[in-house]
Amino acid sequence: DTAVSQTPKYLVTQMGNDKSIKCEQNLGHDTMYWYKQDSKKFLKIMFSYNNKELIINETVPNRFSPKSPDKAHLNLHINSLELGDSAVYFCASSQVTPTGVPTGELFFGEGSRLTVL
Amino acid sequence: GQSLEQPSEVTAVEGAIVQINCTYQTSGFYGLSWYQQHDGGAPTFLSYNALDGLEETGRFSSFLSRSDSYGYLLLQELQMKDSASYFCAVRINQGGKLIFGQGTELSVKP
């Protein structure tokens, strides 16, 4: 059983198209994230949800819209794709301590490699 | 702004010990994590230090000095499979936001 799974693994699409990436975790974690890893391997946080509530929203273009239908799922929809959106997008989840604070341990999915032509 | 500095590349031989340093300047600090990522793979968690001192987990150890805004990852008895990128990451707030360094590419030679 994969702990954090995301689909699709690969996406090749044309500029201007809209695409979605889905993520599911079966770890029972309350917090989920989207990270973007560029060609230089730099990992940058985009969004975070805690129990379906948006808690981190970095300076990401509003073409990117996350949706969390329940605490086990966090999807990412991207409108009007641009060349610069080409990257690997990682979904991750983390547990919280008994006081409700996320730990420093993230569990990452395998990544979704997006190529915009 | 937030900045984490770590060397971009380190090379070592099998069986050796290597230390990857990380210095940070962040708006908040709740702890320092280390992650390993093999080419084409997902980052995987190695360690987390919230308090000063050394944490040991098998061949890997991690150290933190909050007063120096500094930490390191120590890898002992290097194996070929340890060739990967290693990222330090600082948790900067109670909401769990992690800021990652640029990564250190470790090459282990025979």
C-alpha cells in the first residue's frame, strides 16, 4: 500500500491547457502539502491544508488552485499552463503532535512530472 | 527573507565519513530536518532536530546548534547507495511550513 500516492506520474501538455494532479494519503495525517521542484532541484512549498482548511498559500499565481475534498485528498488544478510551470510537483503529508503542531517529518508522494510544450 | 546554505556537491569514497553542513537564516525556527532524494525519486525523511545536540539513527547522525543557526548531517560507513541529493529544511512556524535548502549532491565512489 502506497502511503502518499499521486496521479498522474507524467503529464505532457501544450501551453494554455488546463490540467489536474490528484493526491491521496492513507496515513491518517491531518496536514497535506503541494511542493514544486524545479530543474535545479529546488523544493518550494506552494500550499498546505490542515483537515481540509487552507493554512499555507505561498505567492503562487492564481492559475494554481488546490482543492481538498477531505483530509485524505489534496488535488491541484492548473489553468492556462505556461512553459515555466514545467517541474515536478510533489504532494506530501505530515502528522501532528498531540498539541496539534505538525512535526518536521513529511511523507512525500512519488511526484508528478509536468512538461509544458 | 529565508535562506539556507549547504554545499552544492560533495564527493567521498565507500566506507568513508562525510559531513554535510547547513546554515540558516529564517524568520522563525522550530526545527531542522534532513531529507534524502535519489534521482527520479521522492524526498525521504532522515532526521529532525528541534533541540541542540546530536541525534543518531544507524549510520546517519544529525546535529543542531540553534545559537549558531547551524546543523549538519553526518553519514558514516558510506555505501554506493548513499549517492543522492541531501536537503536540509527548516520548519519556520507552528503551521508546519518547511523551507528547503538547495540540496547537496553526494557522490560515493568505489
